[in-house]
Amino acid sequence: MSKMDQKNNSTRKEKKGGIKAVIVAIVVIAFVGLVSTVAILANKLSQADGKPSGTSAQEEVKEQKSVITADNIEEVLDDFGELPDYIPKNYTVKQNSDWRFPDGKSESTNAYVENSTSNETPVYFDLMVDATGEVVYSSPVLELGAKIENFALDKPLEKGEYECTIIYHMVDENQNELTYVNVGVNVIVEN
């Protein structure tokens, strides 16, 4: 093989390698976009618990697709409606990790949550008992810098210690959910 043939062969391999890299990058970008869209759709569908939402839980379930693929993503997006223009990229959690209640009906002696001024949006949160999936408290919307302390549960709990999840719902100015963050907390009911 001549030096010219070797050079042409090497140039073809470099071009093929570059094309492969571009194709891989396009596939990765498409996959990330698909995963992000699925996450947003799942988030919107989870709003059926009574917080601000445009449709009922039954309507959302009827519209839900069993599998979202690259082939049906446009149809799913058309069925779903308009997505938010902006989704916050991060959320700073300010809370304590053990919430104590004298009993299941009284205000906490130490529960604390603050929507840091470094955050980008108002927020409300739900407190869910991990073992049952039951939401036992839903907060009001906390504007930037607002905090809530020593509140009573919406649904009383029996004496005991509960592993719970706080679901922070970041909302826009119309209180439409943009995204959410889950954080663990221990709830101790003393009597």
C-alpha cells in the first residue's frame, strides 16, 4: 500500500470516527431529552393529590401513555399540553431532620422549614409517611425567605417514630408545579 493510499485510508477512518462521535452525541442528547420529558410528565401526573392542577386525576390517568418512546413522544406531548417555560435547576433545603410532636394532634416542638432566599421560586411541601404513602401534612405556599415552624399535622399519628419524606413542590407565580425535590425526615410522636 502506498503512502498516499495509507493517508487516504487514515483520513477516511478519521472522518468515520468523527461521524460516529456526532451520531453518538445526537443519540445521547435525544435520550437525555426523552428522559427529561418523561420526568416532567411523571411530575405533572403526580399532581393528582389535590394541589393546583388543571385536570382531575381520572382525566390524567386516561391520557397517560403506557410507554413513551421516540416514536410516540410528539403525540404524548400534544396530548399532555403545554410544559412550563422554566424549571428551577436547584433547591436549597433549610429544615431540621427530626420533628418532635408531643402527641399526634399537637403542634411540633421543633419542626422548621424555610424557603431560602437563594432559591428561585415559591414552594409548598407535603409530609408523607414512607410506610403507608399517606400525606399527613400539606403546607401553605412559602414565598422566598418565608419559614414555617411548629405546626400541627393535618392527619394525627399514633405514638411512635416514623420515617417520612418531605416533597418540596416548586411552583410558579400561579402556583403551578414546576418540579419537586424529596428529602427524608424523622417524625417522632411522643404520646
